[in-house]
Amino acid sequence: MRQYEPIWIQVKTEGRCEISTHRKWHKRIIHAMWKEKDLDLEYKLWCSEQSPPIKARLSIQRTGTVIKFSLVLKSDLTQTTVDSI
């Protein structure tokens, strides 16, 4: 298991996660969370198979030493279908 994968799993299952750490590590943790989201091919496939397909966006809020991650799901209604061409 990768170092930041447990945090991504919590965000993915519960929809949110809060981490308290020194501010100098915030940029690194945020970058790692974006990377974990991008590496999760199973989750990307699940989102694309929904009807209509879902776009998952990682929302980040920083307050002092706390980073709050939340997952925002949005339906992707702009996809082109064969009938619309």
C-alpha cells in the first residue's frame, strides 16, 4: 500500500477526510492526494460506468494546520453520443 492511499480510501468511501499536519507538508500531501485519485483506475471505471457518467472532483480546504478533503460528484451530461453526431 502506498503512503497516502489510506487517506484516499477514506475520502472515497466516506466522502471526506481531515488531516492535521504542519503547514510545510500541506503542498506535498495535496499533490499526493491528486496523484492517488488519478492512479485509482477502478474508481475511474466505476465513475464512467454510471448512468449518466460521473465526474469526481477532489475539493480541498486548508485552515491553519488542518487540511479537509472532500469528494464532489457531478454528473457528466456533456458526453457526446452516437445519436447526436
